[in-house]
Amino acid sequence: MVPLSVISLSLCFLLPLLSPAISTNSEGNALHALRRRLSDPTNVLQSWDPTLVNPCTWFHVTCDSNNHVIRLDLGNSNISGTLGPELAQLQHLQYLELYKNDISGEIPKELGNLKNLVGLDLYGNRFEGEIPKSFSGLKSLRFLRLNNNNLTGSIPRELTALSNLKVFDVSNNDLCGTIPVDGPFGMFSMPSYANNMRLNGPELKGLVPYNFGC
């Protein structure tokens, strides 16, 4: 019988080696779950083979040197369907590009757990419901483009805490309430909010509730 101390020592050496594989496997599972949710008439996801442990060989997926998925490029890919909470498993993701498709349903609040996300481009789809307040947890976010969807509700005031945000566009939706003025929102111009018929002007603190008109 092998002594327990030898087994424990072996595990100490093996676990660090296995962790990247375990991580990429969970990321592959998340991407395969996304594929199952989507209709793909032009087969842009054909290379997404769930039998492969490592999704880094799949088209439209970019990984870092540790085989972590850091970018998903599916913009203008003629896909439809919905998004699910599984995307939150892509913990190293920096860019999620799903613009100009026909994706519908609500934006999963779980996307707010992607702490490394820098760019989130969901514009030009048919997303509905409210902008998730959980996006306030995306402290690395610089680009947030949600324009040309069917989003409703007010712009979450929690988003004013996104100090790194440089580009914000929610034009051509059905948002209501007033426009935030704190944090990075002080520098975004009115075209970022255009064609939201129920969205009022900049927030007048103490005079008009931020959700006025909702």
C-alpha cells in the first residue's frame, strides 16, 4: 500500500498542473451551453466541438497563454436565440462581442460576475427587459454598447461606479427615467441616449426622481 503521505505529496504537485485543464473544460462547457441556446443557420459555430477539452482551437474564441478564454467574437454572425447564466463561467473573459445578431430575451444578470470584462457589445439585437444592476460589478469595463435593442426600465444608478467606463451607448431602446450625471456619465453626450422616447434629460438631484416617467 502506498503511504498516505506520498499520495498527498503527489496531489500537491498534480493539482496546479490540472487546474488550467479543469478551468478550460468548464469554459468549454459554458460555450457549448451557449451553442445549444443559439440557432446557427450559417454554421459559424461548427468548430465548437464539445469532445475537445480545450475550446481555444474553436473559431471565434481567443485564449491567453494559460488557455483561458479571454475573447468571444460572434458579432454579425447571423445567430439567434438567447443567452444564459452559463456565460458567467468565463471568468477570464475580457471581450464579449455579440453585436448585430438576432439574439433576444433578457440580458443575464450573471454577466455582472465577469470581473475581467473590458468590452461588452450587445448592440443591434432584440434584447428586452432591464439593464442588469449587476453590471456595477464590472470594474474593468471600458466599453458598454447596448444600443438598438428593446431594453426598458431606467439606467441603473449603480453604473455610475464604473470609473473606467469610456464608451456608453443605449440609444434606440425604450428606456425611461432620467440620465445619470455622476461618475463617468458626466462625459457621455446626448447621442448615447438618443431615441428613447420616455427617457428624460439629465438628472436633477432633489428635484426630479431618477426613475421619473417610468
